Amino acid sequence: MKILIIEDEDSLREIMSRSLEKQLYIVESAADYQSAMDKICDYDYDCIILDIMLPGGSGLSLLEELKKMRKRDSVIIVSAKDSIEDKVKGLDLGADDYLTKPFHLAELNARIKSVIRRKQQEGEMNITLSNITVYPDRHAVYVDDAELVLNRKEFDLLYYFITNPGRLISKVALVESVWGDYIDQADSFDFIYSQVKNLRKKLKTAGGIPEIKAVYGFGYKMTDEE
């Protein structure tokens, strides 16, 4: 699952990033209004952690832009401003929750899980395509009723594919979505190729109906159609 942290305080942004990575989230970050705007325009996130006071603009303005784009990313506002007016305005603009600084990381993690759960399938945290079901909160995958064991990157790839069924996904978009800001960890597309190959083999062996199809010269798409 992919999280975007929009926070201008370097130390807090780094602490939140490390904490959420330990919870097996893919984490990206932005330190100012414009870089945050670029990211929310280009990508979808399971949850956005949003500070109100940002260099170059307001977090509330970002919320307004999300609303205009009809994005469904869950949003948790984190701010040192504990005013009723800010809370009401943020929630009216579409924020899912409001957390006042300072806060405990355990509380932030609990709030993230809560807002994501509410957004997905009326509170049931699973995603199904044909006979494959993914449970993001516990990193579990089932084909029919049998659990399929995947490594971390295979799971991240499957999660991305199953939340974008039928969509043609470029290799660049796939690498950025699975590695987040740490794209340099993938020296080339060879590693992605090998991970997708292993995932396809495991799904086929387990009897999975949806198939990850390679589109020559571009990337991949997952479909359950013949």
C-alpha cells in the first residue's frame, strides 16, 4: 500500500517515513506545495498525510485540488494548528481525519489503517479480481480458498496490478509504484522482469484466472478476460 507524506519539517517527515516503512507501506514524501502537487497529479495513493502549513501554499488548497480532480485518496491532516475552524474546513474539503501535533506514531498508524479500511469495500479490507483475493492489511493473498505465499515485492506488484485491472502499465510506472522514491534500488528493469515472471508463474500454478500479460515495448496489464 502506498502512502504520501506531505510535511515540510525534515526530521518529522523522516521519522514518519521510517515508521511507516516498517509497517511495510511504500512511502513517498514531499516537502513543499509544488512537489506535493506534482505527486498527487501523477499518482494515486492509499493515504496522504497532509500538513496544512507548507512552503509555497496551503495544505487546504491541496485538498481543494484533490476534490476538483475527483481523487479518492484517503487524507489525514496533521497540523500544529488545533483550531475548530481548520478542522471543520479540512473535513468539509474531504479529509478523512485530523491529527494534532505532537502525536504518537502508533496513533498515526492506527488512523491510517482506519481511514483506508473505511474507503475499501464498505470497511472490508480486501480486493478481489475473479478468483484472486488480496488482503492488504495483513499482506495475504488467496486463490480460491488456498493461500498463496509471495515475497514482499511480488505482493506489492500484485497489489498494484489488482487495483488497476485492465490498465496498461508502463515499466517506469510499475517501478516507481513498487519502489516509491527509492527507484535507485532497481538498477534496471531486469529485476522487475524477474519479479513479474515469478509472480505470473505462482499465479498460474495456483490456478489464478486473472493473467498478467506483457505488452511488448511498453509494460504489462492484468486482466481476467480471454
